[in-house]
Amino acid sequence: YDRTNTLSSRQTMVHLFEWKWTDIANECENFLQNYGYGAVQISPPMEHITINQNNDMPWWVRYQPVSYKLDSRSGTEAELQDMINRCNKVGVRVVVDAVMNHMVGVGERQGADGVGSTANSAFDGTDGVETFPSVPYAAPSFNDQRCHRDIQDSDYQNSAENVRNCRLVGLLDLDQGNQAVRTSLAGYLNKLIDMGVAGFRFDASKHMWPGDLMPILNMTKNLRSDIFGANVRPFAVHEVIDRGGEAVTCGDYLNIGRYTNFNFGAAVSNAAKGYANWQSLSHLGPGYSYGNYEDHDVLNFIDNHDNQRDDNPYVVTYKNGDQYRMAVAFMLAWSYGYPRVMSSFYFNDHNQGPPNNGAGSGFATRSPTFNPDLTCNSDSGWVCEHRWPTIRQMSLFRSVSSGRAAAEVVTQSNRIAFARESAAFFALNGQSGDWTQTFQTTLPPGEYCDQYNGALDNNQCTSLKVSVGFDGKAVITIKGNQVVAVSQASRVDGP
Ligand code: ARE
Ligand code: CA
């Protein structure tokens, strides 16, 4: 379940958080395929609750399943299928956010206090009733007999049992040990596999037993052979937030796919904020610090849709501008793990839903609009970090670096430079003064265009040019708090 199932030349996943299926289909065709993006993580596609909270619909309704019908705020089943087809056709894979730990919050009920759902299925989450006939689930499908309360803060340190059997923020906790529940969950995954997805991001895996997840995963079919070839297993990444000191660890999940490595974004963000030395990241990889396992075990990212909403986030986010650009660029340049780029909408409030057309439209999600320079128009409400010039260029940098080790690593205080063996070269200067040096880039001789502050545009370099000699060496000046990045994807004179 570790394999990314992406094309080998497409090495970056993007999370198009809360995007509509029709917009994702267009994005695969018009943008992602041209910029090295190999997969899209989509918001949960199953039926979920709808609510009106302070004249808005919060983003997190997507994490309260009502059934596995494929009708959601992002669109219908037909739109989902069309999007999967169109993305696969241009070599961009779809990774589904699968919510298997729970259903709605306790007490939520169809029709009560303005609560509804995206396919109008009946459901009653009243404590002890707990019926979801469209799946179907009923009270015995849930963990109440094992734990009939919410997870408490102290449980995270002390009790894997409680973390896995009690309710996460009041969400009705499914019993994945129950055979009928397993069958329903595997049926949902198999339906998506039949539609052509490449794999899953499993929500709240920390709150499910690996011994229950394994048999559910083993009930899944191979991926579609017409798209992926014969005998390909789905990709799986488990959302396990493990920054140390807890009863449940990411190490518990290594046999059933990758895990979401929150330690990576923390380390890179610390350097970007100036709390740590960039030089120290030359060891960022297996064993660097707690929770960094092998390359094939980790999904790495700077921020995600949860921690970007923290008060004082411990990671950098789009709100940090240049620091964020540098952090994401480093992630994409460095060889460790499978990287995921966050793509957000602008928000001020934690609960704020995606850009939408208001109560009258049922809070229908709006589409992004685009500027001539291919970035998203901020008036449309979408940030589209994945389209920022630096980030899209660094995704290209990564795609040509695929399978190439980091080499020729040079460090100085708060400075780091390295090559990706004969494919690319990256130098980051965290000091305020210039850094001028002769570097071994490992690149074939020629002229390359800096992809961090510019790009090759119609064979014209819009930024600094780097000349690589016959010995692979180049004299490069990196300005203070700047980066120079060049690769086979930015070669001015063509190969
Ligand atoms: C909403 C309301 C709640 C209400 C609930 C039920 O906000 O007030 O009680 O509904 O009615 C998201 C939102 C939640 C939202 C939920 C359902 O974040 O606010 O609840 O959707 O609509 C833990 C888990 C981790 C989880 C994070 C958020 O371990 O799995 O909490 N992350 C995933 C998703 C979230 C999603 C859910 C799970 C639920 O990415 O977007 O919630 O599907 C330490 C621990 C972590 C812990 C963290 C926060 O760091 O190590 O394990 O994460 O604290 O508590
Ligand atoms: Ca659970």
C-alpha cells in the first residue's frame, strides 16, 4: 500500500481542499498535467450533513458522513466519475479522503434544527438510536458498548484503547471490528476503486485499530488494470498525528501503507521561521528526529487543512508569504518522502466554509478564477498555493529529480545546497548576506534558468541564469534569504 501509483515523472500530490469535481477535472487538464503534479487528494466524496452556522456552512461538514452515496458539496457521482476519468486520461491520479472512523456528531438528526444532508438520506444520530439506513448502520455498528463518551485530552497520552474506541469530538464511533461494518467500508472503497481512483488518505486512522484496518484494506480490489496495469494495490496514507509522547504512534501503521508525517512540516517550518538552522535539515530523513521513518513510509507536507487553522500554527502557511514559499520549495527539492502541496481557500475564521454563493444557493461552492500569470484570482476566494510561480516550478523541479538521490550537499551556518544527481541543483541562503561559491551541480554543461524566482518562458529566462561548465561546476551567488533552483526542466539551451 506504499506505492504512490503516480506516473514516475510526476512526483507531487496536491490537496485541492474543498474544490468541486468539475473544477478539479478542468484543473487536471489545464494545469496539473503541465506542472509535474501526479495526484490530487480530494475532499471526502460521500454524503455528509449540511448545516447553517452563522449564515455559513463550515468546511468540516465533509467529515460527518451520513451514507456512502457519492453526493457531496463537491458534486454528484456523475461529476466525480467524469473528473476521475478526465484526470486519469492526462496522467493525474485521484486520492480519496476516506472517513471510516465515524459518522455524524452525536445528536445530529435529519431535519432537526436545520440539519440536512447532501443526498437527503434519513439518519438519526441521537445517542443510543444511531441509525443510518442508507448504509445501513444501526446501534450495534458503533462502539458504545466499548466506550460511551468522548476522547479526553489525557487519553492521547495514556490510552490507545480510549483513543480508538471512544468518540473523537463527539462523532459516533464505528466499530471496525464488526464484520458488517467492515463489509460496508470495503464496499465503499471498492466502489471508488471501480471508478478509477489510485488510493486513499484515511481520515483519523489514529482512532482505528491497525488490526481492523488491515483486513478492510485486504478486502479491497486491485486497482483498475486498464488504468494502472495488472495487480496494483491501492495507495494508502493514514492520518496519524504523532509528534511524540502519545499512546498511539505512527509506527503502528507501517505495515498498512504510509502515514502523514507531521514532524517534517514542523522541522522545515522551524527553519523557515528562523527558529532552527537550515543547515540541520541536511539530515532530514529517516531517523532525523522522532517519527521520521523510511522514505516509502512517509507522506510529507508543510501544512494541512487542520494545522493551518490553529491559533499560532506551529507550521508556516500561505499567510506567511515568502517563508512559506521557501518551506514548500525546500520540501519539493529535498529527496525525502512523497510530498503533498496544500491548496487552500482564504479564511479568517476557523470554521469558515469554502468560497460560496450564500444561503440562498445552499452555500454552493464557487469556482476559482485565474489571472493571466496562471495564479488564482484572489477575488474568487481561492489561494491556489499549487499555482504560485515558485511552487509550480518546484513541482517541475521535483518531477525531473525523480529517483535521483541528494548529492554534493554543502552546508554553512543557516545555508544548505545540494544536487539531485545529474538532474537538478538547489541552494538556499538563510543568512542576510550574499552567498557566492563554486558549486558542483552534477548537471550536464549548459545554461539553466533559476526556477525559484522565475522560469523559462518561451525559452527566455525571466530570472537569474546559471552557467554550468563541462565539469558540472557553476559559480552562483544566492542573495540573502533567497534560493536558487535549476534543473533539467529549466535548461535554457535545451538538451
Ligand atoms: C465538528 C465540530 C465539533 C463537534 C463535532 C461533532 O467542530 O465541535 O464536536 O463536529 O459534532 C473536522 C474538524 C472538527 C469537526 C469534524 C467533524 O476539525 O472540528 O468537528 O471535522 O465535522 C485529532 C485527530 C485527527 C483529526 C484532528 C482534527 O487525531 O484525526 O483531531 N483530524 C481529522 C481531519 C479533521 C476532521 C476529523 C479528523 C474528523 O483532518 O479535519 O475534523 O473527521 C493532538 C493529537 C491529535 C489531535 C489533535 C487535535 O495534536 O495528537 O491526534 O487530532 O491534538 O485534537
Ligand atoms: Ca474509533
